[in-house]
Amino acid sequence: MDKNSEKRICKNCKKDFTIESEDFNFYEKIKVPPPTWCPECRQQRRYAWRNERILYRRNCDFCGKSTVTIYSPNKMHKMYCNECWWGDGWDPAFFGRDFDFSRPFFEQFKELQLEVPRMALLNKNSVNSEYTNHSSDNKNVYLSFAVLYSENIYYSTWVMKSQDCTDCSLIHPKSERLYECNDSRKSYGCQYSIFLKDCFSCFYCYDCRGCNNCFMSYNLRNKSYVFKNKQYTREEYLQKIKEYELSSFLVREGLNKEFTDIIKNDAIHRYVISERSVNSAGSLIYDCRNVTQSFEVNQGENCKYVYGGTEVKDTMDLYHGGYPPAELNYEMQGAARNYNCHFGHLCYDNVDIEYSDTCQNSQNLFGCVSVKKGEYMIFNKKYSKTDYQALKDKIIEHMKKMGEYGEFFPPEMAPVYYNETQGNLYMPMKKEEVLAKGWHWEDNIPGTFGKETISHASIPDKIEDVPDSFLNEVFICANCSKNYNITKNELNFYRKEKIPLPRKCPNCRYKRRFDLRPLRKLWHRACTCDKKEHANHLNAICPNEFETSYPPDPHYAESSSEASRPEKVYCESCYNKEVY
């Protein structure tokens, strides 16, 4: 019999939240108790475990070789380079220990975390892709994160089955030769654009589909040779483009400002991005069925509170995961190709695991750290199938009595610190706030300053005038003053695509793209359309209301990225009327 929905008070923030009847059904199906934290706090707790972008140099604790890692040298955790971690020179079972029923689970698990070596970063099955994390099955990927099945990707985030992309975010399969693009799919040869699909050679375009050769335009469908939302012949359009020296940095800066203003003031924003989805609610969801309160989900089914998921089914509270058999997962962070896995961090290719950290290609694990190709293990100790199940059930009962079972790992246990994680991006807090919660703060974020060998004034305006010797120069970010370099592959890309050298570091370029995206949150608000020719609201503002990823008040701001959001946000009816 279905349980009725219930309102509860979040144990963390003390705000009300609702557990729906279908949520109770899911918890019963996977045999876990209902959560005590609200959805937003649960997501922040998972954020606090994900260092996606901050990389350090540190010596491997096995071979001594300097390697790229997400763990700073001052962290107490042991760290192995990926070659050693995956190698046969050590056995995770060596660290196995008995469970002590006189002590809390999390307390013992933290001790295990400090003993068992961690992989330097999550980077599987890749070639020439040392500087990447949360990624797998790639070739020639550099300083990019959450990249899967891709090639020649630089300074990008969340790229799937694409190639030759630089400074892009949320790029979906079969995209190629993109630069400074957000949330785009199946597009080719486009630059500085957002929400493209099936587009070719579109520059500074927003929400365009099936378009080619369009420039500084928005809300287009199946158009060609459109310049600033005005139709031209092919010859007229090409002549217009020739008026802009696109290889010039000064020209590009002016175009970037114009495009940003167009997005905020002129373009129409659909209240949420949801395509070919049935009975679903959230934003940036594609080909989904029964997916609610979720963001950036592709081919999802029967899911809730999923943030970044692909081909995921019957899952709740997932942060960045998917690909079959991604099914029956709950409270997972960084999880690909997992079946029936709960309360896990950085776990790929597993079946039936719980409360495990950085475990790969395993099944039937409970409370394990860095296990690879293991089965029937608890606290890294091997058991028979019968003994495993009996002990697991006993530990779960102990955790329930201690108020631990059913909760994700506490942020204070995380092997990375809050300002290193995605939490600092999506839910930023000051150092004092973080420490007051008992969480941790890293005071030595990597980066060099004051080592630049060239000034902005000495950088040629046009990419054609940049010599190969610039590969040896150290640049200074125009925004944060951090030093950065230009790589050979990067320079070749800029020359090929006629793009001037960037004056900002990769992180500041990423933050610029991030601030242009809709937020991972829904607000209740009304349609802003006042078009008098719309049948549903003649001579009046549209009365439709909805849940949207755009805040209703332009002065609303829980973070800097949420401030000053004056976009035109339309309901489905008004949006379709204007766009189609």
C-alpha cells in the first residue's frame, strides 16, 4: 500500500521539505530509510565531496613519481598515481579490518580512508589525457573535466562523445569544432553560442536549431544566413561577416559584450529546457520519462533529484553519473555504469555496493575504500557470500541505531575541502561559514602569481601575428591575475579557427560560461510575455505561471551567479508562438 506524502523538517537547514508517496515507494524498494536532510542540503553534501577542477602536483606514495592529483600535498590521505593504483603491486584487501560494534560506522570508515591509498584522480581508459578528472575513454584531453568518449578536448567541462572542442561546457554527442559554447549538441564549427542543436557555422547565437551560417542571433529555427535576426542572401550575409575581423581580440571583446546583452535583454528564454520528455519537471532534460526535480539529464526514466545524468533509470539523488547499467542508484556522487548502488563516491562499474569510496569494477561491497575487482568485502576484508550478508545486515542495524544509515557521507569526512569542490561554485560559502559547520577549507589552492613574462599590451591583437615563441611565455589573467600558459595544441586550434589568444585563465573563462547558464534550481514565477497578438492573453500580460530555473526577482541573489537576472522568461505557449 502506498504511503501518503509527508512534510518533514530538514535536520541541517531546519526548513520544511516534502517526501512524496512515490519517494517512499522508492526507499522501500531499495530498502533504505527516508532522508532526514532536504533535497537541496543533500545535494550540497554531495557537492562537498566532488573536487572536479582543482589539480595539484604530488608524489605518488607507492613509486615516488610526481603526478597530477586532486589531493593537495597537505592532505593526510595516501595517494597512488593511476598507474600504481590500477597495478598489481598492492592489494586493497591488505587493509581489511573487522567492524567494531562499539563505535559509529562513519568514525571507523574515516580511519579506513586514511589508510587505504586513493587514486590520484578518476581518469580511466584514456590516452594522452593526464590533466583531466571524472573522465574516461578519451584521447588527447587537457585540463577538462567530466569528459567521456571524446577526443581533442581542451579546457572544457561535461563533454560527451565529441571532438575538437575548446572552452566548452555541457556538450553532447556528435559535436565537433566548437569554441566557447554552452549546452549544445550535434553542432559543428560554432563559436560563442548557447543552446544549439543541429547547427553549423553559427557564431554568437542563442537557442538556435537546424541553423547554419547565422551570426549574433537568437530563437531561430531552420534558418540560414541570418545576421542579427535579419534574413539576408548568402552573398549579403558573407559580406556582413567580412566587416568583422574575427581574428582580432578587440573585435571579439566587443562582440562578446553585445552577445551577453542580447541574451539578457532581447532573447526569449523558455521557462525550462525540456525536450521529448514525458511527465517530467526540471531543466535541461532530454528524452526523459518520469524525471522530476532534475537538471542536465539525458535519456532518464523514473528519476528524481538527478544533477547531471545520462541513460539513468530508477534513481534518486545522483550527482554526475549514468550510462547503462545506471539503475537503482541512490545518493551517489561520480558514478558511471553502476547497478543498485547506494551512498557511494567516485564509484564506476559496480553492482550492489553501499557506503563505498573510489571502488571500481566490483560487486557486493559495504564500507570499502579503493577496492578494484573485489566482491563480498566489508571494510576491505573478504568474506564468504553467507557471512558477508549476515555481517552487512548486522552493521546496517547498528547504523540505524546510531542514526547513520540512510545518510550520505558527512562533508567533514570528505578527502577534499569545500573550496576545492563544486559546492564552492554552486553553493558558495565564506571560509568562516564552512568552518562553523565543522567542514574544512583549503588555504593553499594552487596557482602562480607574478611570474608572467609578457604583458597584455605585448600580445598581438590578431592570432595571425602570434609567433610560436609564445608557447614559452607565461601569461597573466586579466581577471584574477593568475598565471597561465598556451599549449601547442591550443595555439594550433586558435590559428585554425581564427580565434585570438585569450586574456583570461581557463578557470575564469569557465566561470564566464557558468554565469550564462540557467541555475540548478526551480522558482515559481509568472510568464513575462506582453505580446498583444497572443490568443491566450490579448491586451494583457500572460497569466500563466510555472516552475522555472530563472529567479523571479532580478534582485534575488544567494550567490553572485544568481544576481541581476532580467531575462524574458516565457511559458511554453508564448515561447512556441514567438519561436515557431
